Amino acid sequence: MEMKLLLAVAIIIYAVGLSLLYNPYWVLVVASASFSFSLVSIIVAYRKIFYLAAEMPHVSLLAVTLGILLTAILGSGAEIPLSIAIGLALTYTVGYMIHRQVEPSIATSIFVGSSTSLSVIAAYLVLTRVPVPYNLAGLIIGDPLLASQAEVYSCLAIMLFTLSAFILTYHEQASIGLDRVAVKIAGVDTRAYDLLAYTLLGLNTVGMLKVTGYIMEHVFILMPPAIAFSIAKSYKASVETAVLSSVASSLIGLHLSIIFNLPPPGVAGLLMLLIYASSLLVKRI
């Protein structure tokens, strides 16, 4: 416990140092995104909804490109809210199909095919019909250094909502993941927690797409729990390990990416992979 507390303090000091050295918005957006994703990844792991998590980058790319297109057509500045609304609607649709006893693999396969095809069409329309040139490569690769002030505030708001929801419901989410039938017998309405899990997953993948990028969202969802479960021996310890490893990797990745002129999400992903490999080695020893 003391070691984790010291590590948390060291990460905070490192983040403050980076804020003084570089643009503080870069640090804020990277830290908030990695912190929020690590919490969602724990819910995904305990709820065993990796099939839905694997689909979400496709949904987020479609939602954001449609948000850009609709914003240009409507002439409004509501790109982020529109993208999030579209992403949540698509996420709830997949969840409803699963709730109606559609096989999860079939439901996600249908959505992967349809959302990927529609994303290509939406991206083409953005590139050819939107009067203002838009850098769609940023959505694929992800670049927190290009995040606008509105996007930084959006990431912070999503992180605060995710943190609040996680603190209030993490016992229930873990219990449903471990024994759903027993929780239902106890009289708990699991549908509300299902809806919350889908909401958190949709909010983070859509709202953080420009930070993490389409390609790296899989890594930010899958790697933190992989690291946590290879080291931690309890639910609380797994949450702490996932958060610390994710935030540390992202901040160090941001620093190294600036030095070597590389994409921050890619460097952060490699660092998380290195931490995972190190954890397996330590476990064997």
C-alpha cells in the first residue's frame, strides 16, 4: 500500500513537472483519458464484456465522423455532444440486441460490419463535402497535442463522471460480473448497471477518440486489466494497479513522444506492454 501511495505521489509530481515544461492542456488531456479508460477497463474485465469493448472503436469512429458531418451541415458548434449522442445511441442498440438474447458474437459482428462500412462513407463525405479541411488521420492515430480547449474540458468532464459512477457502483459491477444470477436473486435490477456500463464505455471511446486514436483504443481498454490481474490479488488492488500503470504509461509516453517526435498513444501502448511483460517476469520469479 505504501509503495502504491509513493508511486501515486511520484506520478502527480511528474505530471506537474510536465505541465510546467510543456503545455498543461497536453498533460490534462492525457492524464484524464488514461485515468478514465483504466476505470472503464476494469468494469469491462469484471463484467466480461470484451466483445462489446472490441466493437466500440468502430462505433466511436462512426460517431465522431458523423458528428463532424452533421455539425458542418447544421452549421452548429455542437460536434462533441452530437458525436457522443450518436455513439451512445449505437452502443445502446448493441446492448438492446444482447438483452433480447441475440448472441453477443453475432450482435457485435453485425455492428462491426455495418459501422465500419458506414465509417468509410462518412469519412469520404467529410473529406469531400465539408468546406473546412479536417484532419481525419488524427482520429486514426490519435494526438492529444492537437486537442482543442473544448476537447480538454470534455475529457475532464467524462473522467469526473466516470470516476463518480465507478465509486458509486463498483461493488455492484464486480458482483454482477462474478455471479449475475445471485445478484438477481438478491433483488438487484441488473439492467440499470448494464446501462451504466454501456454508457461509460460509449462515453469514453467516443469522447476520447481524438486523444487515444481509433487504433489504440483497444490497447487502452485491454492492457490495464491485463497488467492489474497479473499482479493484484484483490479487486481494490486491481483497480489501483490499473490506474497507476495506465496513467504512468501515458504521461511517460507523452514525454518520450515529444522528445522523439512520435505519436503519444503508440508510445504509451508500448510502455503498457512493457509493464505487462515485466509483471509476468516478476510473477514467475
